[in-house]
Amino acid sequence: MNAIMSFSYETLAPVLKEYSHKIEQPLRALHPFYQERLANLAYKTVLEAGVEAPEKPDVCKEILKIFAGFDRETERLLYMSSYLGLEPWQFSDPSLKESRKLWSRKSKKVRRNIRRYLNIPVPEDAVEQEFNSRKVARAESYIVKKTESGKKISAYENAQYRKNIRRAKFNLIAKLIKHSSIDILLYKGFFLTLTMPSEFRKTSYEVAMAEIRDRWKKIMEILQAEGIVVLGVKKIHLHKDETPHIHLSLYCNPIHEGFIRETVWKFFINDEKHGDEAFQEIYDHDGALAYLLRDFCLEDDETFCEIKFIGLKAGFLTFWDHFYKRDYGNSKLSHLSNNRLFKARRLLKDREDLKNPASILFLLRAFAEPSLNEISKWHINLKQLTLTDEWTTLRIADLQFCIHGRQNILPKTRRTSFVNPEKRQLSNVFSILIRENQEGAITAIHPLRECVDRRFLRTRAELALCRARPPPKPSDTNDRFRIISGEREVLRRPV
């Protein structure tokens, strides 16, 4: 207990009841630890206001002011602040499983908001510390599995194993996004740190979290409306006072950097003052990803860390689990050909020697933007490439004209036919490009241009000739069918 406090909550309760019985009654449900911290905070606030020797009524009035800042949901669930979990013998009861999760979520939510209103750092919250220690003790005492050697595996060990698997999965996907953005799309990486204004430090945790998520959602909607495709890894983390803020590793086309900066500063005005630190270029990409994931899925459940991938399809994590477990018969993978799955799995198989990790997400068509998924088809979408060399740009433009000329005649969804040798060679352009040998790709495709143009000219001429040629006249002696009024009539041959 802080030495500055001169009144205990027990001595203040009768006076507080005289002022407001409606407020004293819910405060009675608070855990004694929070009651004492509330009285301590009120006394300290009165001292800072200039009162040298505060009286009990002065402290009680300040308690009423502090309690007026509580949101209604927290006020309704103040009794949950004293919930410390079930006893070890109740932990294994299946009927209490859902109730245990619900009570734990509610109690942690209430205690987090109480800490925010009373300015209590997480390490100083004795109630939360006791709840976590009891939770770990229960999990360690509950055995979920026995191995053949006789070793017992507790629920705590099983949970830590699952966290390590989840952490490794997120780390791998983050690296694939980085390679896809930099190696193929030639994007530029930026590290963003976005914070909330000071007024959200006194609101509830739910209000602050909903606000920061809504602001980022509006930023993405603006970028999408402008046709700007971005990829990245977003982490929502908490300050010491448990106010959320965003750490973001963002990959985008360099020509869109200025527009993205302006859009971000519209919703995070307070970060524009120190824009060099809040929006800076990434030079060590692996270090930036390691910083984002350093506190993800740790043993300490007090640390909140939410990781989201930007630019991937909705439900990608479920899709990735089926792909990683080789559950190829699942409906989530039905839109991919066996060839795509085989190539992606082969690239992912050797962890130590990933020859080309950048193409895995393209093979799996994992992006939310359709134009990115088109890159892995036999016709290449070169709009995402940014080249500074003028000669290379002109040659790429020739290649794009050649490929998209075929695209105008043939459907986009048509697969590569191995009957046509030109199309078979065109399908190899993507595999050459992702090996960072663009000149080799141009050299391979340029001699085919005349051949491709001649083939298409001949196809167009044949189609025009078929339209101009009149339909053949039916013959009673040679044809078995004759068209009469749009219907087919079977004719008998003459005897």
C-alpha cells in the first residue's frame, strides 16, 4: 500500500454511503485490492488539487468523480473482478469448460478496465497475478496425455507446444509475404508505428480498440478505392497503460509512398509530428519481422498481441493449415490444381534451402487482390513491376503487348495447352522472371512474337471466313437431318 494514503476504504465506506448509496453498493463488490487503490488514487488527487489535509468527505467526492468515468459494462460486472478461477478438481469437469472460458474472459476484461481507470500498471495488479498463477497451476496439474514411454503431458505443456507451432506458422507466412513483395513485385518496405490520441487513454479498453481498428479499416478502404495494392504484417500491441497502438510492416509500390503517407496522417494526426520515426523505410527486413513477432504467443498471458496479415485472402490461416498438413482433398484447396500444390509443397519442403520462397503464395493464389494472383498464370500481369531502366521498360512493354494480345482472344481462365508449343513456352516466362532474370525472359519470348502474331491473324481470318460463308443447303439424299423452322426433323432415306 502506498505511504501517501491516510484513509482505508473501510473507513471511507460509511461516508461514501451517505453521499450516494447507489454508487457505494456496486463498489462493495470490488476486490479489496482495487478498493484500496481507488481510495489511494482519490486521496492523491485531492492532494494534487492543493488541499493540504484532505478530509473524508473530500476523498469520497473524488471517488464519486472517478467512478463516474467507468463505462456501464464494467460497472455492471464489478463483481467479476474477484473471480480467480476454478479449483483444480473442477478444472477437468467437461460441463464447466465453456463456463470457465466465459468467466475468465469477463474477469480479465473487467480487471483490465479497472486498471485503466485507476492507473494501475499490469505488474502491480496483485489480483491478476494471482489469477494467472492459479491458472498455470491448474493446467500443470491436469494430465491430457501419456506417451508410450510413460511420460505424462500436462495441459500447460500441451498449450505451450501449440503456441510454439502457431508462432512458427506466423513467422513463416510473414517471411513469405516479405519475399513475395520484394523479390517479385519489387515493392518497398516501411515500418509504421501508429498511436491513439491522449483522450483514449481514459476510455475503456473496448472503445480504444474499436477506434484504432476502425481508423485502420478506413485507411485500407481509401487505398483500395485508389487501386493501390499493399501487403504487410500488422500487430496491435498495448502500451503500459493498456492503450492499443499499431506496429506495421507495410510493403507497397514506391510511387505510392506519398499518397499512403498522406492517408495515414489523416487518421493518425498525432503521429505526423514525428513522421520520420512513425513512418520509416525498412533496411533490415528480417529484424523488423522479428520485432513484430517477439512478444507473440509468449507464456505470459498478460501480454496482448494481435497479428494480422495485410493483402491475403480472408480465411487464409485455415487454408494454410490444410495445405501444410497435406489435406489436399479439403474443399478449401479445391480451386488449386495438383500441379500448383505439388510445386508449392516442393518449394516449402526444404526449410534450410528455400530456393524460391517468393513464388509460394503466388502458386497458392493466396492474395485478396485478383491481379496479384494472375501473375502465376501463363499470361503475366506486369502492371505491378516497377523498372527504372528505360530500355528494359520498353522491352517489357513489348512482352506485355505480346502476352496480352493473346489474352484478348483467349479467355483468361484458359489453362496452358501442351498441344500448342508457343503457349507452353509462354508459360515458362513466369518461372524465369521470379529467378530475377528478366532479360532472359525477354530473350526467350521475343522470337515467338512474330509466330504468335501470325497464328492469331490466321485464327481471325478463319473466323471471319466462317461468318461470311453461307450455310450449306440440306440434301434429301445425302443428309439425314434437315433444319425446318428451327427444329430438326429426321428424314428417311429413299427406298
